[in-house]
Amino acid sequence: MPRPRRALLSRQRIVDAAAALVDAEGLDAVSIRRLAAELGVQGPSLYNHFATKDDILDAVADAVVATVDVSAFETCDWREALRRWGHSYRAALAAHPNIVPYLARGPGRRPGALAMADAVYGGLVRAGWPPARATHIGALMRYLVTGSALGSFAAGFAEDPAVYAEQYPHLSQAHLLAGHRHSVDSGAFDLGLDLLIDGLDRSKGN
């Protein structure tokens, strides 16, 4: 019987394999040699689709950003649009936390990231924000979302109460935080987002 043909190598297969590696093992796990082994091909064949490893990681990062919903900037007022965008943006990054440090470097020439920035900036300017202030708001939201996705505040505390018992009396319940990671981290993000939008609303009215 003839041997089954291997699926043709494509940009999408390479991106999918790289994304799986990043999710499972982190950015350092990605190399041309490792990807070639995962895909069952020779390393040089990847260069027919991507010039460098960074180009592959750019494509992985852009695939994550492309899942962020910015449609509210076309259908909602700027406050609700920011809120919906912030939650969608955070959810996308939270699903792929290992790519966040790479995303934090900026949009560069990534089409998905630039499309997101264009939608946000355009929506804010249409809502009456001066261009410079619209840029500041987009950057501020990015700081809030990226920072919240880089790590968990709650998970940063040891679950041993003895760590805090004597020297840190105000942290007597800190050992319980890790067990409430989702509610603490989500609550903190929601609070920050609400305060940010409320503050912007007040400043726009002045």
C-alpha cells in the first residue's frame, strides 16, 4: 500500500505548532529545530514561510490579538466600547499567558494588532476625544490589560499561614488568596477598568 502523504507545510501549520509550544512550555521552547521536529520536516523548509523565529512568534502573537473583539467601537458609546474591548482583550491574553511578554513589545507590523489599534483609536476620535488623548487612552488600556495578564496577584502568596503569622500581622489571611485566584484577579481588573472609565468620563465632561 502506498504510504500516506504528509500534510503540506503551511504558514498556519507552523503558527499552530509554535502556539502550542508557547502555551505548553513558554517562549524559550520555540526554535526552528524544535518546530521542524514537531512538524516532521527539515528545518530549512520553515524558511520558505518565515524568515526568522521572531517572524513566527510575531504571527503567533498576532493570531492571539486577532481574537480580540473590537466591534463595540462601531456599535456602542466609547465607555461601553472600552469596557467590552478590555474584557475581550484580557480574556485573549489570559488564554495564552506565555505569549504576553512578547505582545508587550508593541504591535510592530502585526496586521491584527494594528487593526485593533486602528479600531480603538478611530472609535475614540469619533466619540470626540482629541487624537493625542485617544492615543493615551489606548496605551493606558493596554497597560492595564497586559499588566493584569502577566501574572496573578493572588497566586503570588504562599499557602502556608506560618509565612505571615508573626512578621506580617496585616496579612494573616494572605495564605487564602491563592485559593480565590480567579475572583481576586478578575475583581481587581474589573475595579481598575471601572475606575479608569469613570475617571475618563469625568475628565471629558470638564
